[in-house]
Amino acid sequence: MDFLKKFWPHPFKLEKKVVKPFVIMLIIYVAVTVAASIISGVLSFVPVLGWILSIVSWLVDLYCTAGIVFSILKFVGVFKD
């Protein structure tokens, strides 16, 4: 659990059944994912830069998806402090 808290500190600061910080956290994760995808898509015409940015975008997508899942699990009370 400490490993998860090191890489995703913000979802573990959420409290059970408190809606406002939960929604803000979800909006931030979705916005970061969309921004990374747009930047990767716009610069995809440059061969080497496009490949690098698509790998970075994939990693950002993975990180944000895990953050969303951890936020939901913390919100519903699956993770205990």
C-alpha cells in the first residue's frame, strides 16, 4: 500500500463519501489524459517525436486510469487508512 501511496498520493488523501474533492480529482485526471492525447496527436506527423510522444501519452493514460480507479476505490471505502 505504501508503494501505491508514493506514486498516487492524491487519491489516497480523499475521504469516504466526500463528493467535491472526488469530482475535482476525476476532472483533473481526465483533463490531463485528454491534453496528453491532443498534444501527441498534433505532433504525431514528426516521425521520431511522434513515436516518443505516443509512448509518453500511453504512460500518462495508464497513470491517469490507475489514478481514477484508486480514487473511486478510496471514495467508496475499499481502501482503509
